[in-house]
Amino acid sequence: MKNNGTSPITFAATASGNAPFTRTHTLALSAGSVTVPAGGSATLDATVTLTSANAGTQTAFNEVAGVITLTPGLGQNNDVT
């Protein structure tokens, strides 16, 4: 994420799998929040985990999906949510 503003901004971060549309899996984030410094950038790692049994075969098209939601702190990001 990049912050072009003049103040740091903190986001609450949540993740969820996109069931029932994909194979059973988990989606985990490296942190529950991230602060992006003024004029700077920050990263947030996401890890998708699924078992080999849920992955299917190499001949089939299989996918997993999830949703990452970043919610700005109150009074930050011009209160855009």
C-alpha cells in the first residue's frame, strides 16, 4: 500500500475465504492491522493454505479465493470506507 498523504494512516485488516465458491482453504494475514507512513508504503502478507486432498488433481482447473478487507481508522482516509 502507498500513502501519498501527509499523515500516517492505520488500517484494520481482516481476511476470509470465499466459501462456498472455492475449495476448502484458509486465508491468513501477517498482521491484524497495518500503518502506512506519510509519503511511504507498507506491506501486508497473505498466506493461503489448503490440503493436498482439497487441491484436486493436476488435470483439473481448481481455484481458491478470498477477501481481504482494509478498514481505515476513525477520522483517517477522509472517513472513506
